[in-house]
Amino acid sequence: MSDDAIVRRRRAWFGVLLLCGGLLGHLLAAQAIGGSRIAYTHHIIGFVGLTVVSGAIIVGLGWRFWRGRHDITLLSLGALQALVGLAVYLERFRIN
């Protein structure tokens, strides 16, 4: 396996880990606001909806600027979701 393939695989796995981190932020926020079924449902639906919408935008940008580099696309999506997950988790402290 070439060095480039190893780097691409690592970027892709890091993107997956960041996606998991984003989902964790949503789940922790749902737990913090009461942990009810509806809270978890809304946070998971929000995560999936945001992933679909932002994923479509990032895939479009990837098709335009870094065609064939799926690792960069996945890493970008993961980074965005991790930032949003962190923001959602931190936002729970502002709820009275």
C-alpha cells in the first residue's frame, strides 16, 4: 500500500470519528435537557438532517474543487458536524 493511500485512509477514518463526535454532542445535549424520548428524537433528526444538507453542499464543493478525493469530503463533513455538535452541546447551558 502506498503512503498516499495510507494518508487518505487515515483522513477518512478521522472524518468518521469527527462525525461520531458530532453525534455525541447532540446526544449529550438531549440528555442534558431531560433525556426524554422526544429530546433524543429531535436531536438525532437534527443531526441526520444537517448531515444530509451539509453533506450535499460539501459533496458539490468536492465535485468542483477536489474531484475523486472522498477522504477530504468525509473529513470536511466530519469537521463541520463536530463543530455543530459542540455548539449544540454548549448551547444547552444557555437554556433556562
